[in-house]
Amino acid sequence: MGTLRFSKRITGLSAFLIGLSVGGMFGWNPDLRAAEVTVSGTETVIFDSDVTGCDNHHLPDSPARAFRNNQGKMVLFAPNFQNRAFVGYGFNSLKPDCDSRFKAAGKAVPELLDDRTWLQAIYTRDGRDVYALGSASFMPYRHDMPCKGRTKRTDCWINGLVTLKSSDGGKTFDYLGNPPRHAPFPPPEPYRDDRKRAPSYVTVTNIISWQNYYYAIVWRRADNWEESRNCLVRAPIDDPKRWDVWNGSGFELAATLTDQGWSALETECARVGPVGVSSIRGLVRHEGSNSFITVYLHRIRKKGEPDIAGFFYSSSTDLKNWSEPKLLYRQPLQRDAAEGETFSAYPSIIDEDSTDRLFGTVDDEASLVFVRLVPKPYKDRWRVPRQLIRVPISIKEY
């Protein structure tokens, strides 16, 4: 699930300057750049919902995530709440599978977090027993429930991160723990119908393995833009029954898995990356330099000049201190698009030749994968088909 929105409270150059002034406090080192990433080829369409979509609802709505199953095949998700997958041996052979691999129950109970769920991060050691973190949302508009002062359907939306498990190579998933005990990262505060912007754990990057831990970056939305932040989390590879969060000085226990499900603690995570960057979408490790690369939506605004908007990246050697945003691929974002105009979202980085089962590593050649939304007129309104696009990129040690 994605957050296709930008707050007008702090954007562009103002956010960039704030991040620069407090960068050391928030895990941003403007002088650090461990890897340099550039586009090295032309776009290829992996999937077009108007051409090979299973039905009108088959619309990529999250960054691409992939793993290699126990048959050696690439299984790639870029799902909406129906959580369909693409299967093949690489990008050129991926085919859509029309079966829903998981669908939440659609319950009108915000505390359960069982309304709609998007698979967003995969971890597996053998390709058969497959685990996932999912973005679980509750939006009251779907159930005709009240929301004070609602002006858009996402008002009063609340979100948490939940766990799922598959025992058949990712063909079907079930919650790991019964709702609401399926959430190692539940909403930080209870649901209220008089609060339009609820504190939430909204999205999570893909998971990478490094030094005996699984790592990911989660987006912790606050009730204001300035305090919203990207946070580093990890779980032990050999027994991922706990999740820790980085608190700025060390990792702190956030949740443990019990026989009754997840027991989540009240924790606060530290910001990683600069102020003014919205949710980080992709995370990989470049094997040549043993450095990490993130990719995300961003814009730079300079007085008297057009905005520079699109997909940006940062790099790091320790997952905590990150370089300043650098443009990777200029693209129109949703706020740039007038009615009927195309825009792009949900970037990630995948190396189809990665020897890592989670595709969490890249060599010097990989792909930027993203979703393009292509509005088309339909009767007296617009419908919005979507394409899954990949672009070759080159990575070198800086």
C-alpha cells in the first residue's frame, strides 16, 4: 500500500535545509556517499494492467518485492490488497498469477487491523516457509463509519505492520497470530474518529539479511509531518521471533512472538535519513562496496527554478547514517500531475541475478522498478490503469 501524498507543511528546499542543519542528529551525513547510482538504459514494461491484468482490480499498488522460492523461481509482488504475484525465472519471463495469495477479512473493527492488508516485505531461508510483513490499514469511509471533519477518504485512516506466514512457497498466506496479535508494529495510539491523521506504522521496505539479522526500514507516521520519520528495525535471522527498533544509541526490543501472538512494547524509534524525505521504499546492499542503498520519492525546490522531483537515493555503510538525497530518475509525481496526466510512484531496486534468496543484494548492474499510473477517460470519469516498469541502473563504489 502506498502513500501517494505529499504534505504542504514542509517540502522542497525548506525541508532540505532543515535536514541539512540537523543532519547529524537524525542519521544524515551530507558528506557521506558510499555508492553512486545512475540510470544506464531504457524503460521496459513488465506488466500493463490493461494488457495482461487478471481483472479490473489487478493494479500494482506497492513497491516491487521478490524472493526465490524452493523451485528456484522468482516470485514478485507489487500488490494491492488482493496480493497477487508474478512468477518466472527473471524479469523477462514473469507472468501474472491471478490467484489472490492473501486477502484480509474486511472487518469494520479498527482495533483488529483486519480490513485490508498489503504484503510489503518478505523473508525466507528455504523458499518454502515464507514470512512477510504486511501493511494493514483501516479506513472508516469503507464501512460508512464517522470521521469528524472528513474531506477525503483517507481521513481517520489508521495503519500497523502485521506478520504473515506461508508454508507452500508463498502460494497462500495466513496471519502469524490472530488479529490483533498479528502486529509487531501496531498503531502507536488507539483509533479515534475525531483525528484525521492518526499516528501509524504505514509502510516497510523489503527485508535484507546482514550480519545474522534481517533489516528493514519502516515509515512511522506522526500526527504531523515534521515528526514523521523512517526507522530502522531488525530481527534475528536464526529465530525471528522478536523485532527491535533503533532508538538512536542502540537497538531496543519492540515486540516478541508468544503462543498468543505478538506482544508489542511501547517504543519510540529514532529517525534515519534526512528530515523532509517521505517513506523510504527500497533497500539493498551493494556487494562490491558492502554499502547500502535506499530509494524513495522526493523533490528539491529552488527559488525561481522548476522543482526537481522523482526517485532519489541515499547510501550508507551502517544503515544508520545516510548520504543526502541524490536524483536517480526524474519523474512526475502525483502532486505534479493535472487531471488526466501520468505520474509515477513506488520505486524499488532489484537485481534479478542476485544470489540472495531475498534479492536483497545487488552487483554493479540492477533495475529500478516502479509503478506508472496512466489515467484514461471512461464515460464521465477517469479510470487509472497501471504499469510496472523497470529501468536498468549501474552502481559503483564512490
